[in-house]
Amino acid sequence: MKKVLVLGGSYFIGKAIVEALLGSQKDYEIYTLNRGSRKTEDKRITNIICDREDLDEMKKCLSEHEFNYIIDVSGLNVNQLEILHEALNYEKLEKYIFISSSAVYDVENYKIPFKESFMLGKNKYWGDYGTNKIECEEFLEDKYNYSNVQLIILRPPYVYGENNYAAREGFIFHHIINDRPILIPNDGETKIQFIYSKDLGNLIEGFLETNQDNLSIYNVGNSEVVTFNTWIELCEKAAGKKAIKYHFYYEEKGYNERDFFSFFNYDNVLDVKKVHSVFKEETTMEEGLKQCYQWYLHNESMVMMKEHVVEKEEEIYLNYQR
């Protein structure tokens, strides 16, 4: 039986990956590693409680383990990766899957859709988050170059799905249910792309069972591209209720889009032909959002509404939306 370590396996994306592994026809011995803020009650999963930024603690936690597969969801910077690799036993390691991000693309110098072959560079919207992910990719490529370990780097755009505690689809549902106006950046025609968390989990499980090159890089997104307007309309359809909506030309009023909305106002679309040549199945956004809405109805309090966004919304409602 193959041993799999999922770093960050109890939160949103990691949880979807673990669920895909549990639902696989293959039998995996599944381990998760996190700080223990969200414990699993599933007896099929061994939860290693550890701070991945503490080298001594990581050495102690991992000293008795040899993993065949590692899926790194929570790696945000090179320091975390250095600590992990100093603590790891590599003897049986076959694959390392790293969840990177579309934030690695230099959006000012390339047009959509962004391709895996594009040079990476600072993304002015994501700042350090994007450049740190670039450094992580470079570290891993150097680490596993000429090794027998298959390194698979995945670059998702926005991820949506059940257990998403970030205020994205939950943000829209909250506004719809509570008759709270949604402020849409400018004309709302900015293009964005998502991947459904269950699709991402199934895709990763598929990568574990298919042979890859020693270095494989994939943009991983659903093929459907939407605008802000269409995204909100799909959320309305999932909720069975129309939203109150205003187009807000925020720059002329001295605001930025994240003062009142869930996404940066730039076209974030990936070329996903490569991954879809290998894995063709995906969930329609309409169906995925229906599932998200049902989850949200029972977990509304778990979605983190940012206090400063609520305050900015109130300010905008008061001063501009009359």
C-alpha cells in the first residue's frame, strides 16, 4: 500500500484531495500534516500535528515515516520547503506534487490565456505571494533535477467548492441571502477562471496513478471561462434568487477592487489544453455552485467575511449608491 503525505490536508483544497484519495479504487495509507487547528475524525487518516516552520519539530514528526507520494498544498515559501526536505526521508519517494498558483504569471507582459511555457515574473496583483511561489517552484526543480522522483507542479487559478472558508462564492451567497447589494468592479466584464475543488482532488489522484515526466508543469483549471457578471449570475441560479447588483467604477472614487469584491480586477485565464489532454472530466460550474450553495446553507458562519470589506461596503453604499 502506497503511503501519501498531504501537507495542509484538513483545509479546503487539502480536504478535497484527501476525499479523492479516500474515494479512489486504490488503497492509500493517508497522512496529513498541519498545526492541528482542524483535526480529522476519520479513522482512515493519520493526522500528524506539526509546525512545518519548525525544523526540530518536523524532524521529530517525520523521522519514522517513509512516504511514496507527497502532495504539498500548504507550501508558501522556500523556507518551508527547505525545512520539509531537511526532515524528509527520501528513500521511497516517487512523486512530489506541489500546488503552485496562476499568481506566478507576469500578467502585464503576457496576454491571456497564460501558458505553462511563459516566463514567470512578478504579478503586480499578488505581490509576494506570487514571487514566493515562483521561488518554491525553482527550489523544487533544482532539488529534484536528475533524480528519480517525479515532480509535478500544478498552477490553479481561483478554486471554488465546498469547505471554502474564504469569502468568494460564499461572499456572493451571503449578499444574495441577506439582500445585501453586490458591488461589481466597473462593467463586470473581467474574465476569470476557476477549478472546482473536487475536480482538482480527482485530478491529483489521477496524477498519482499515471506516469509523468521527471518534471511536469500543468495549468489546472476548468475549461469554462466566465466574467464577474456571469459568475454572479451562476451564483444567483444556484441560490434560486436574484441579487441586488451595482456596477461601481471604483478607481475614480479612490477605492481598489478588494475593498468591496472577492477578486482582483484583471483577466485571470489559463491555457488548460495540456491538462485536459490527460484528464478530460470536469464538473460544470452550474453544478459545482449548486453543491457549494447547499454546503453554504449549513455552514454560513464558517465563511470568513472580512471586517474591512464590510466597512468599505457600508461607506460606498452611504456615499455613492443612492
